Amino acid sequence: MKKGEIYEGVIEKIDFQNKGRVKIKDTTVTVKNGIPGQKVRFMINKKRGGRVEGRLLEVLEKSELEKRDPLCSIFPSCGGCMYQTMLYEEQLKMKEEQIKKLFDDAVDYEYTFEPIKGSPIEFAYRNKMEFSFGDEYKDGPLSLGLHKKGSTYDVLNAEDCKLVHEDMDKILSCVLHYFRERGVSYYHKMQHTGYLRHLLLRRGSRTGEILVNLVTTSQEEYDLDPLKEALLALDLEGSIVGILHIINDSLSDVVKSDETRLLYGQDYFYEELLELRFKITPFSFFQPNSRGAEILYQTVREYIGDTKDKVVFDLYSGTGTIAQIAAAVAKQVIGVEIIPEAVEAAKENAAMNGITNCTFLADDVLKALDYITEKPDLIILDPPRDGVHPKALPKILDYGVERIVYISCKPSSLARDLAMFEAKGYRMEKCVAVDQFCQTVHVETVVLLSQQKPDDTIEIDLDLDELDATSAELKATYQEIKDYVLKEFGLKVSSLYISQVKRKCGIEVGENYNLPKSENARVPQCPKEKEEAIKAALKYFAMI
């Protein structure tokens, strides 16, 4: 296979995250943005080592899983809702399988994998959306919506986006036509010229309160009072409680504020979760699916377990949602969040909800752990997509707490971190996927990690004479085999995998070495790649 060559094939499965697998002869090609069962045409665009990637060009035949028509006018050009032609039950099944495989590949011990938990609502669930100004094609009319799949510049109009409440669609349409009629320019990222940048909308699912944030540069000036009046005149189910004009002259394409001007009302709105009330500002983090967040936080509460008279660390605490849920039955909760605005909101939220045993610190977790004097009994981690900072994780693990609850919006980051947890004596006791992102490739995951203390082991008596070790077994230890495989193949293998391969090769191993602790437990099987590497090691040590 060469770059630029075009092939056709069927997507056999989708691995997390959005990695379709297409087999062409003996080569597996990764093709994103597809659905299992689709026949697709794709072009090879990357070859690195043994990995081959292709760019989807066309869906030639639909999958049997596509049992409904798309509800959005810009599907599939917009890369947001990749799975909206699949029934929600099929989406959940696929995501559950993806996450299970991800963690099965990451660990070689037993753990409980619980059935996925779906969102209470499938559409119109997002309480926050960032829309971009631009054009659909070069020199085309002004557009406002989402970037075209695979494009940095083309922006598709999203006047009927199905991930948000209809109120947001009406506001977007109003803003778009207001500026289009006046011929107002949008910000060109390459030239760094123009006025309109983003429209940031936030709406409380429970309260119906809406915050409108228009983001522009300071390069031009317009009277925005007519826009304000047009927005307030809209027939909405909810109500606009604030309209903000945010000035952003940053060269990077991120939504941030150099200056914020209040055009109407207030610069915050309220949302309610699990009988708690939260004040949310334009840039403070809050779970994007309020109804789904209730399922997520109920799961976290269950995984946290007993916190009576205990000190809990809530790291990457955002607006303090999880901290307040844990505080009800804890001695003290200390939340750490790097965004000062979110920390101030967390403090206000705790006071508003009558919670007095929460302390919130505005700092990087990496730095804060150096000066916090309290020692935690339990730690909750809810980091950004890239996971816990690699320098912060050792500090967290050094506390040696009995339980850690890890919430991840990018499970592959969590799976990567599991090796470091394991090195410090932690094991994944149970995990569950919680879908907060219906129609999309994303899914949230909650994991309970438990410290394996000496008390967790059992004592057994062995008569060495009864082991009857063969000459082959005496030629290399399990550790020597592991070291050889790591050095020659770059793979980490477990004693369990080595035992399984030994059995296949006719080498005797301990009678009970391979048995699970319970009758219904899952025993991981050695992957083909690792099996071949172990066999090579056995040959090297003249054991086969």
C-alpha cells in the first residue's frame, strides 16, 4: 500500500475513539468517521511502522445498523453526530464493547465491568455549545455553526442542530441573519482580520435559563442594542437571563475574554442537579449534558462509598459539583481547580447550597499538592481530556489512599494511566461507561481503583518437592521472559500470559496458577501479538 492509493472495503468494527477497522488482504487500515458494516471508499493518507490510516472519501453502502434517517440537515458533513443514523440502543452497545476492549487490553487481572448507562434524553441534551462564524466555501455568505468535518476553515450553518435545545437554534438563526443582513465581517484566522468570532450559548436544562455570549475582535465597532432587542423578542421556551459581548483579540482559535461587556441582565445562569443549585459563568466547566450528569454523579456517589468522617480530595473540581455531592457525608472536601472563575463559582455554589465543609483552591493540581497540609482518605479525579498530568500522578499515588475514583471523558487517557496505578499497588476494581454524548464518538467512564494491601492476599503452603519442575521450567524465570519480551519487542507481558503460552507449548506450569478467584470471573486471554513474542522468548531460552 502507498499513500494516495484508493481502496474499497467494509468497516468490520469501530475501536475507541472513532477508529474504524477495514481489512484489505492481510493489512488492517484505520478509517475514521464510519459505522460498523458500511462499505466505504478511502484513500491511504498515513503509513507509520506497521500502522496504516485511510481518509474516508465516500460511503458506498449503508450499514445494517443504520435504521433511521438523519435528523440534521448538515449530516454527515458536520463531524459532530457521527452515529445519529444508528438507533440509540445500538450506539450504547457499540460504546460498551469499545470501552470493555480498551480496558481488557490495558490490564491482565480480573475486574467488574458494569453495563453502560445511557443518557435520559437522546437529543437536545447539550447545555453548552460553541458556534463559529465563517463561510461554507471561499468568499461565500456569512455562516454560523460548526466546522465541516476535516476542515479548519469551512463553517456549516447549524440552524437545526439536534444536540441543543430548539431555543439555541432560534438564537443562532437570529444572530446569523442579523449580521448577514448588515454585511459584517468574520475573523479570518490566517490574516488575523475581521470582527465576528464565536457565539457561545449556555442553557440550563432544568431551569431554562439562557446565557448568550457574542465573541468578537476589537477591530470594528457596532451598535449591538438592536441585536439585543431582537434576541429578547424571540419566542423561546426558556428565558434569556444575560447577553454578553466578549472581546477576544487572541491569535489562537479559542474562546477567551480580553474584555467582557454586559449588554443585558447578568453574566451567569443557574442549573440544578440532584437537588443542588449551581451558578455557572461563561467559561466555568460544567458537564455538557445536565440530565446525563445526574446519572454520572449518582454513579460517582455509589463508587465513592462510605466517606463518613473522612477527608476527600476532589482534584480538577470545576464548579465543585462532585465536591458538594461528596460533602454531604464527608468530614471535609478539598477541591482543586486551575480556573479561578470556576473556583469562585464553586465557593458561591457551596454557600448557596448551605455546604460548609468544602474548601476550594485555585491552582494547578501539580503545584497545590505541594502545600496542602491535609492528608486525604479518598481521592476523586476528574481531569481534562488528556488525563492527569504525568508529574502530578505520582504525587497523587504517594498518598496511598485506599480508594480512588477516576472520572474520564477520554477513556484512552485513563487506560494509559492504569500502568502507573498498578505500579503503586492499585487495581481497577470496577468500571462503567456513562454516555453523556449521544450521537457522537465520545463517552464518559467511571473507574474505582482500590489499593491492594497485604491483607488482600491469602497464605498457601507449598511442598516444593511436589512441584516437579521440568528442566524447561528451570531454564528461565518469568521475570527473565518478561525482560526479554520488553527489550526485543517493546511489549509488557504478565505472568498470566506467560503461563497461558507455556501451556499451549506443552510446558507444565503450577496446577492452580491460571484459575480465577470466582466461578464467573473473566480470565484475560493473551493477545496474538504478545503470544508470538512470548514464544520467541521461550525459543531463545531453549524451552521449546
